[in-house]
Amino acid sequence: MTEVLEILANANFWAAAIRIATPLVFGVLGALICERAGVLNLGIEGIFTAGAMAGWMAAWLGAGLWGGVLAAALTGAGFGLLHALLTVPLGLSQHVSGLGITLLATSAAYFAYRTALPDVSSPPRIEPFGALDIPVLSELPFLGPALFQHTALTWLALAMVALVWWVLARTPLGLAIRAVGDNPDAVDAQGLSVYGLRIGAVMAGSALMAVGGAFLTMAAFDAFFFGMVNGRGWICIALVIFASWRPWKALLGALLFGAFDAFQVRLQTELGGAVPGQIFLMAPYLLSIVALVLAARRADYPRALLTPWFKGQR
């Protein structure tokens, strides 16, 4: 019990939880936008990988860190466009298309890496985003290192939560996106393009997913390596359900998972070999499953999610 309290009282633990949660925030917001428009995007795992690769490669080639973020977002939007074209106007299976996008994006990222660096045994390093020094706030005891010493991408993720909430809840565009995920016939009756709204939402959501991947190579680490996404995309799909498709609850879910993950790492260090390491690695995923099961019973699904829509058919 003493070890647990010491971990929770450490500012570095809370800082690590926020860092771990940052890519999940981007990913869960992206998945939320797609699903609010009625499209499930299981390509998220591959889009994470492609975004991580594109962002790192662009920065390494001299485009700068923000140029890398832009490259990642455009890469994600491109894969989102492909997924949307297959599932929206063509009405193909969203599950099959999404898994295909994951395989395609992951393979394309690995192929691009091997093609660009065929003889490199370890990936080149870039200068990643550094923590922003916020006057006064970053110097506060405990709160400073815990909350106010993060990179620009972490602050961008938090800003995106507010922006996505505002767009979905307070703007005509957000109303149209929510409506197209619940009742596309009503949207069509108003003269709006169901196809256009859904394709645009999937592209925007996929761009956010890719930026989440770029965080891994441009802020959390300083290089790209195989397997670095490590299932984060699938966690985001679960967190959308946990959040009931609400941005602020999505942020809470990402922070909870980040805290679970940071906690298991520190607890494993504290207890040494007394408990098998696999138990600690399993803990955040197990707790996520439990939270998902509890939340899913009360989840309010977009009513047209996974349902193809064709103009002129009722």
C-alpha cells in the first residue's frame, strides 16, 4: 500500500500518464468523428503507423517538426479517403475495409522505411518536440512538472478535445455530422450531401489518428521502429464506446488508460520480481476491458453506424 501511495504522490507519474494518453486522445477523437458520421474506421492501427512513419520521415528529410505533423495528417487523410470511398458511396463492409486499410497502411509504412533506408540497422534520430516552459505555471510545486511541462503536441491534443466538442455540439456542421450518423435520410431531405459529410468526417478523423501516431515518433521518441504503435489504435476504438461518443469523456478515458499504464510500469519497478511482469503488462488492458463492459451497457450508439446508405433508397 505504501508503494502505491508513493507512486500516486509523485508528479512524474501524472506527467507520464498525460504523455501516454496524448496519442490516445488524438486517436479516440479521430475514431469518434468517424463514428459520429456513421462510419466505423478499423484502419486506425495502420493509420497510426503510417502517421508515425510519415511525420518522422518528413522531419528527418528537413521539413521541420510541424512539417512532419502536417505530413502525418495528410497521410492519414489519404488513407481515410480510401476507406471512405470504399464504404460510403460503394457501401462495402466497414469491418473488412478498415482491416484492409490497417494492413495496407502498416505495410506501406514498413516498405517506405526499408526503401528509404535499406542498409540502416538502427533508425536515424531526429530532434523531437521538447517540453514547453510556461512561465510561473511550470515552476509550481507538484502541479508544474505534473501538468505544465508537456510538449506542444500534448497541448494541441487538449485543444482538439475542446474544438471537436465545440464543432459537434455548437455548430451547424457538427449538427449535420451527428445527423448523418443517426438519420441520413433526414440529412438528404434537407438537401445536404450524405456522401460528402461522411467522407469529410472520415478524412478529418483519420488525419487526427495519424497525428496521434506522429506523436510517438516526434515527441515520445525520436525515431521510427517497427511495432511501436503496439495496439494503441484498437484501444482507441474501445475508448470511443467507453466515452459514449463524447469528446470530454474520451479525454477522461485516455487519461485513465494512461494512468493505468504509467502505474503498472512504476509498480513493477517497486515490486521487482515478486510478481510476474506479464501481470503488470496485462493490467491496463484488463482494466480497460472492465471499464468498457460497464460503459457499453449505457452507450448511446449512433443509430446509422455501420449501415450503408444509398441515395434514392429508403
